[in-house]
Amino acid sequence: MFRKMRPFLSLLVLTLVLSSCSEYQKVLKNDDVKAKYDMAEKFYEAKDFKRANRLLEQITPKYIGKPQGERVMFFLADSYYQIKDYNTAGYQFERFLKSYPKSDKAQESGFLVAKSYYMLSPDYSLDQTDTDKALQKLQTFINTFPESEFMPEANQMAKDLTEKKELKAIEIGKQFTKLGQYYTLDYSISAAAAMDNFILDFPGSIYKEDALFYKMKALTNLALNSTEQKKKQRLQDAKASYSTLKKNFPQTQYEKDAANLMEKIEKELENYSK
């Protein structure tokens, strides 16, 4: 019997969908703001954010300064977020906060501003402008709502973004170190400087061990390829960097490579002790 009912049920669903679409198109095209508001709310509650968004775009300017304005503006911003238009969502949530700073939705909106920019943050290998912007928005949220229920997620997002910036910085330093092995000494100088800057900028980074080892490697490359006039001092600098690595990470994962570099350094320094 169920099989016999299938065509009828399918037809009924199709009819309801078509009817809903027809009604939606009709309301979308007319000038009845109240009808658009009611339908937008219906679609929003049903999580049909795409259609809700189109209606909300049309009516939001009409509700500025009116009692429903706060609700409409929040729905508009959130509908952009739900359809993954994070750029517009962040902008709209910021507009909402400026218009309704004391709203019950202010805390959630502040969080979603930051999360919208967090979602725009690209892979670490790309330009990190949006990552910097997301970190700035997260810091604003954390400072404004220190007791927020969203704080654990906000802190985790900040950690993710910071580690992404750290990874980009460390990879740039590694690349300079690699180039310093085959090309001009300038790359080795840049690599050592990049690692110094990394350690200053991210003192608690999970990549600190990498930074200390690659600094040693860059300084060793620099020393071994230097002129006699500068070689001794640069060898001593490379040796000091090994001591720093071992002091911070006695059981370093780079022990074998670091020991090999140290052997080369000591062998070269012997020439100056004779």
C-alpha cells in the first residue's frame, strides 16, 4: 500500500514546494513590507537562510529606528553568516553593534564579528592580512566581554590564528636557510635575522625549537662561507647558537643534525687555536 501512496506523496511534496516558491516570489516582488517581514521570519526560523536573506535585504532599511529594527538587523547579519558570506556578515554584525550596543544580542554579535573574520583567514602560505584582522577582532571581543560564554571558543580561535602566523614565519625562515646553502650569504643573514625576530615575536611558540635550530644552521652556513676576516667571529656565533638550542631543548629532536653542524664548527675553529 505504501508503494501505491508514493506517487501521491511525491506529488503532494512537489505541489507544496511549488506553492511555497510561488508565494515567495510573489512576496519578494510586491511592496508589502509586513508580508516580507513575516515570510523572512518564517524562512529564518526554518533555517532557509538564503531566501530569508533576500527578503531581509529588502526590508532592513525600512525598519531602521522602529521597534523591530534590532531583530531584523540581527537576522540579516546572521543570515549572511549562515550562507557563508563571512565578509558581509562581519560588516553587518559590526553595524548591528554600532546601532544596538546594549542589545541582548551584543555579546553574540561581537563574537560572530570575530568568527566571521576567522573564517576568512586563509592557509598559512598565503597573505595573512585577514588573519591579522581576525586576531584584532578577537582581541576586541575578549576585552569587551571577558566573562562571555563564548570565551573558550574565542581563545581557541586566537590560538589557531596565532599558530598559523607562527607557521608562516617559521617557514619563511626555513626557506631563507635553504637558499643560504646554495646562493649568496645574504640569505643566511636574512635567515638568522628572521629566526631572531620569530623568537622575539613568539617567545612561547610551539615552533621555538625549530627557530633555534634553523638559526644555528643559518649561522653555520654563514660562517663556513665567510671571508677569513669575518669567519672566526661567525663560527663563535654559530657555536653560541648551539649552546642556546641545547639549553632550551636538552633532548632536541635536531640533536643529530645539530651535532653534525657543531662538528664542522669545531673543526674550523681548530684552525684559529693553532
